[in-house]
Amino acid sequence: MVNKNIVLLIVCITVGFVGCEKKETNVITFSVGGAPNEIVVWEKLISEFEVQTGIKVNILRQPTDTDQRRQGLVIALKAKKSNPDVFLMDVAWLGQFAASDWLEPLDTYVKEKDIELDSFFTKVINLADKYKGNLIALPVYIDAGLLYYRKDLLNKHGIKNPPRTWKELLNYSIKIQKSERENAPNFYGFVWQGAQYEGLICNFIEFAGSNGGGILIKDGKVLINSPENRESLEFMKDLITKYQISPPNTFTEMKEEEVRMFFQQGNALFERNWPYAWKLHQSEDSPVKNKIGISSLPHFNSGKSVSTLGGWHIGISKYSDAKLQAMEFIGFVTSARIQKKLTLELGWNPARKDIYLDKDILQKLPYFRELRDVFENAYPRPNLPFYTQISEVIQKYINSVLAGTVEISKGLKETDIKLQKVVETYDK
Amino acid sequence: MINNKLKKTYTINELKGAFLFLLPLILFLLLFILIPIVGTFITSGFRDVSFLEKKFIFFDNYKTLFSDSVFWHDFGFTVVFVIVSVSLEMLLGISFALLLNQYLPFRGLLRAVVLIPWAIPVAISARIWELIYNYHYGLANYLIMQLGISKEPINWLGTNIGAFFALVLSDAWKTTPFVTIILLTGLQAIPKEIHNQAKVDRAHFFQRFYKITLPLLKPVIVVALLFRTIDGLRIFDLIYVLTHGGPGGSTSSISLYGYKYFLSGDFGYGSAISVSLFIVAFALSLLYIKIGRFGKEIL
């Protein structure tokens, strides 16, 4: 005998599986990942937003890892799901998401809501948040590569200013590394991100860009196999193998956090990292607390300093069924008041220029004055839909060169050929 | 043929009952295995790139695949990795199984302890190995320097060979317990009388191993090989955490390569890579089933 209750149960389970599509529209789903302390801040902001507007926000919590956050969004958007409505995106995927027509253009909303685009860094808005003339996202926070240095050690050796050129960085490193090694055999001059991942591209752009080189892809043409890039790449490799001021595991293990911890333990004179490292270096239990300074990255003799632009942007899904409410949320998150709050609580770098001159901010985070200039000149990665494929190829070859498994000119030549193929396949 | 045979052996009602009991499994296989596989096959026939117009292109993705040197490198790496790591795991697994089949003190405890690596999720065990291989504060470098094997620390993951064997070792540590347990059950199914009789005939240990244990263990060995080979072919998590395909892409597997295409929005090409992996795994499974002669004894 089939029991009525069993039938009911089966119906419930089936509905439970299928019936997750929401019906109300005064509810939006916000997809966000990050460290636990960041999520806590988001939750606080959201409850404030809910009280203020009466719009309910569900958090769809994502991992910290960038690739996994992206994977979660790609699956939902590819399946044309109405959830999440609004989400954060790394600057490196904006091109792909926009070209896939997954993002709702924000131009009309921004006009209606009176959001002043001029108060943001112009370069960031124009180079990262615009796609084919449409505004497709707004910056929540931005990042750029910085040089961290040990003030105490430079002073000890009679050096007043941080290095302006790579050559100075090299000379200081060799000298100080030699004397520090007497007590600390594990001491290195300069740590940076050389592992095979996206961070390597950011570092490469900074080395090459400060020599007048870089990754240039325009009108179906690739320019990477240039003398400037060859020289920069050689310098990167020499830092590890010839001068040995960067540790041998630079190309295997060194990502942001490994580099940050290495420097924080007092084992390095210079560090290339994102601004987030400052707050951690200055925390109570940090061995380098109050011994450090930041400046813009050095450059080659003929070039000028370049910082790669990073950071996260907020946008609305084309498939959202609550776009107006989602826009309300974006307006809230990018407002000057909330941006200041995020800066004070998390040390994030806002994309709003005026905050860098705010009194409260400067009192708590005095280094912000210098950051403004760095961000003003930050250099974006190629904003192309197929940027990921390009990045994969370059990562692989630069990493091979650093590892010594591929010779420099051969590596650049092959990168060029492979990139040309990527462009032919995807640039349509 | 089979149907007639089944009808002869069982009544209609018995068959109906059997089918009903199998139904959940069949549904599960349809829903979660067959449909996704067919779906992947279909997608692999399209230019399915999120930012380009979707277009049916027959076998163009496979044509590109055939001339893709990175794919062939990753394919080669995966095959070599499977051969080396599975051989090592089988060798270690058999040794451990034989050992644990003896009368040892605390045998129950030992059998449980052996399983621990298998119980740890791959992502976590990969992190543990990452710490062991770490250049600055890893256990491996500490040991070689304390034992005086080398004066300088070694960058284990820094060379193609080093990264390869680092992966093999981590994989063997993690999955040897699985092989051990499967083989141990096989060993226990071998009647003691046969061994005792052979002892009476004065067959020494190796003779008994080659003439009795190994042939009787063969079906179980094939099962273990089958599981390990398929598992090894789709290696992803260990590499993702430990080397991320580095240095310079030398330890990138087929799965990792395909994953990168899914991430960047090229679902068509990613699917073609997945299908190629499926074909290899499927062919190998058929081969193993033939070698193991499964199904012959049952009917």
C-alpha cells in the first residue's frame, strides 16, 4: 500500500529541489567572498542597508580564493540564473563578463541616482569599468603594486631614501643582505610574486612597464617579444639566479601571502606587494612594526614607475529580476560614507579620490596621501574578453624562464606565437 | 541471451523486485553520470565561448586539440604520472597488505592507522605536503640539512623532475592505504588451507606468493588498478594545491588544463578536453574488465 504521507514527502522533496526560484522582488542576492573579517563587515553594512531601504539582502557567501569565486559566478551566469543579482568581480575578469553580455549597463541608473563618476579615479572608470562605451561596473576598492622597505635597515646603512631605480634597489640589497646574513642566514634583499599565477603577470607588467615594455595587444596584433621586455625578464631572472637577492623559491612558492609573511618575519629588505599588507605588517605582533615604509615601485633608468591596477568591482547580473534594488545597493556600497567606513574598518583603498585627503582617514592611515598618486597612475591589465587565455600563456612562459627551463629569447618568441594563436581564436 | 538466462534462473516477480531495488541506482546513474556525459559530448561540438556567438562546428574543437602542443604535453604528463604513481602505490599496497595479513601485535589498531591518510581530504593533505616541501621552513629541507645530506636547502618544487616526484610521493602517501585495504580483503579471502598444504609440500615464501597468493589475488588487484588508474587520470586537486601546474606548466594535468578553459568561458574546448579524458578512461576500464574477466563467474 502506498502511503499518502510518502507521496506527500516525495512531492515536498521534488518541489524543494526545483522550487528555489524566488518570487518576491524586494529581495536581492549578493554574492561575496573574502576573509571572515570582511564578511563580518559586509553583514553589518547590509543590515544598515536593509533598515535604510527596506530591501532585503541575502548573502551568497563565496570562498576567499579568486578563481573559486569566479567559478561560482561563471556557473550561475552561464545558466542564466536570476541569483545572484549583484556581485563583486576582480578587475581581471571584467572584460570577459562584459563581453559575455552578463552585466547590466549601469549608465541610466547612475544618472538617475546622481552618482558623480568624476569623484572616482578617472583612469579606473575609463579603463576597467567601461566596456564598449557602457558603464558595466563600479569600483568597490582598488589595488596597486607598492614597494615596502625596511626603514631601520636603510638608516643603519646610511641610506636616506627608498630606491628610485631597480639598480639602486639591487645595490642596496646586495650590500645590506651581505651584512644582515651574518646574523640571519635566511635574509634576502627583495621578495616579490613569481609563482605561476595571476600575480606573476602583475609583477611582470611592473618590471616591463617601468622599462617602457609590457603586454600590447591591439587590432589583432601582439607585441610582447620586444627588447624592453627581454631586458626586464632577464633582470627578473637575475634577481634570483645571478644576484641571488630574491630567494630560490620565488618562482615556485612566492604568492602575495608567502611574500607578505616572509617580509613580516623580518627576512627581507624590500617587498613588492598590494596595499593590504600594510595593516598586517603594522599589527601588534608583527616583528617589523614601525620599521617599514612604502613608496612607488622602482623603475629602469630610462623608464618611469608602473603599478599594476588590481581591485574588485561591483556589478549587476543581466538575468537579475531585481535590478532597481540591486542598483540601490550598488549606490549604497560605492557612496562616500560607506567607502570611508570600509577603508577605516578593513583598510581597503577606495576608488573615490576625495577619501585620500579625508582628515579621519589620514589620521589613522597616514600613508594614504602617497597612495593617491600611485593609484592615479596605476596601469591596468589588457581589458580583453580573452584576457584569461592570454594570462595563462604568459604565466607559463615567464615562470619557465624564471625556473630556467626555457631560455629567455626562446620563451618570448614562443609566448608571441602562442598569443597570436589565442588572438586568432578569440578575437572575432 | 542474458535476458533468457535471467528468466530461466529467476521468476518474473523476483526480476520485478530486483528491478525495483535497482531503480534508484539506475536513476542516479542516468541523472548524474549519463546525462552530463552526453551533454559534454554535445557541447564539445560547438564553439561555445561565453563572449562569442554560439556556433556548431562539428569536430573543429578536436582538430584544434590534436595540434595543441600544450594539450599533448599535459596528456603525456598525466599518463606518465599515472604509470609511475599507480605502480608505486600497487607495490607499497601489496607490501603493506601482506604485512597486515600476518599475526602482528595491535593488528587491528595498525589496520585503522594505515587508513588515516586516505581519510584526509586531498586538498588538505596537499597543503600538508606543501608545508613539507617548503623551501624555507619545510620538514624535507630541515631533515636533509640535519642529516648532513645537503648543506643548502633544496627547492623541491622548482625543477620539473622535483615537482613531478613531489606529486607522486604525495599521491602515493594518500592513496596507498586504499590499495592496501582492498588487497587485504582479497588476501583474507584466500583459504588458509591452501597455504598450509603448500607449506607441507615445502614451498618457500616466494613460491607460495607467486603460485598461490598472486593468482588468487588477481581479480582484487585488477579492481584496485582500475580504481587507481581512473582516479589518477583525472588528477586535479593535488596539483591545483601543490604546484598549480608549475614550474612553467610542466606538471599540468588534462583536468587542470580543461578546468582553465571552463573558467575563462570557453566551454566548447573545455568539453572537448574532458571528452578526450573520458575516452581514455573508458577504454582503459574496458581493458581492465577484460583482463579481470569480471562477470564470467556470476552468470
